Amino acid sequence: MLNIVLFGPPGAGKGTQATKIIQKYQLAHLSTGDILRGELSAKTTLGVEAKKYMDKGELVPDEVVIGMIESKIEQNAGVKGFIFDGFPRTTAQAEALDKMLNKRNIPITIMLSLEVEKDELVKRLLGRGQESGRSDDQDVTVIENRIKVYNSETAPVKGFYEKQDKLESIAGMGTIDEIFNRLCEAIDNTK
Ligand code: AP5
Ligand code: MG
């Protein structure tokens, strides 16, 4: 199996690149942000609860997202692999994911960490905010908070995978295709 953690700050291009990677390598795409927005548009209790955190750019509690991911892994039994996008976002989530995957004998193959300068992140997110209805892209203070939360709570997850010798940093500036080629090269090197 090929199991990828696609990592990086808000606006790094995780969702954009995941869409291309799943086509090429035929993986299942698990994005906690997309799952939470799906819950929200279905107006479930979970979605309504999560919105309170998302609108402020804060993280949804670990137990909520960990439970969500575990049920998605269950539902996708038999796939060629997973691409985890926006998860794990805390060390506790990384530890929980390792437990879930070790139990099933399907460990993480590689963490691909997209590195993008802050000014570019803000520019991309404000740009999307103008086109899409994503409420957390509308306000620069919410965007700044998402980046701050990434730096304090999420960036340390890189150390977790570095210790396992699985971290691969990828330059996330440039065109979408240039970045995709860098990601594919790193993936192909794992084989
Ligand atoms: P989530 O949905 O994961 O959002 P995020 O991390 O803020 O990341 P984005 O989706 O905004 O960015 P991306 O890296 O996917 O970039 P994209 O490809 O879209 O999370 C949202 C919220 O949900 C969190 O704040 C939190 O509250 C909650 N949450 C989710 N997961 C959680 C978890 N595990 N634990 C706790 N809470 C959780 O690209 C962005 C834009 O840039 C697009 O418009 C795109 O077209 C453009 N773009 C992409 N690549 C390029 C390029 N190379 N050049 C120019 N533009 C580009
Ligand atoms: Mg995304």
C-alpha cells in the first residue's frame, strides 16, 4: 500500500495536489477539512459544533477528527492506499493515526510537506475567498490565525515523522504542475 501524509500550512496546495495524486496513483483521498465541511452542509450536530472552531481558524478537538478518520479508513477497506490531507494536525492525532494503521498493518509510507512562504499563503487564500463561499477564507484575521495555529500546533507533527525517517520537504512555490512533478518524484523514490 502507498499511504501518504500530505502536509503543509493553510493554502499550501494540499487539496489541489491531492486531487492530482489520487488520479495518478489511484488512492483514496481523506481530507478532514472536506469531511467537516460535508458535515456542515448536511447540518449534522458534528458539523454545527465544528463550525464554531473552523470559523475562528482554530482546530476542531482531536477526538472528533480521530473518530472521523477511523470510520473513513474502515469504509475504504481494500483501496491501494490513502492520502491524508489536513490530518494529522497535532502530535496526538499523529500518534492515534499510527495506532490505527499499525493495527491494520498498513503504515504511512511518506510525509510530503509542502513549504510555502507566508505572503503567498495569504494571497492564495484571499484569492479563493473571493471566488468560493469558504467562510474561513473571507477574513484576513482568520487566515492569519489559521497560519499561527499551524505554526504552533501543527508544524511539530513534522518532527514526529522525521524521527521515523519519513519526512520529505517539497518546495511548494511555483506552478501547480511544477509542484506536482516534485511530489511524484518523491513518491516514485519510495518504491
Ligand atoms: P482544511 O480544510 O484542512 O483547510 P486548511 O488547512 O486551512 O487548508 P486549505 O484547504 O485552505 O489549503 P490547502 O493546503 O488544501 O490548499 P488548496 O489546494 O486548497 O481545514 C479547515 C478547518 O477545518 C481548520 O481550520 C480546522 O478548523 C478544521 N480541521 C480540518 N482538519 C482538522 C484536523 N485534522 N484537526 C482539527 N481541525 C481540523 O489551495 C488553496 C488555494 O490556492 C486555492 O484557491 C488553489 O487554487 C490555490 N493554489 C494551489 N496551488 C497553487 C499554486 N501552486 N499557485 C497558485 N495558487 C495555488
Ligand atoms: Mg485543503
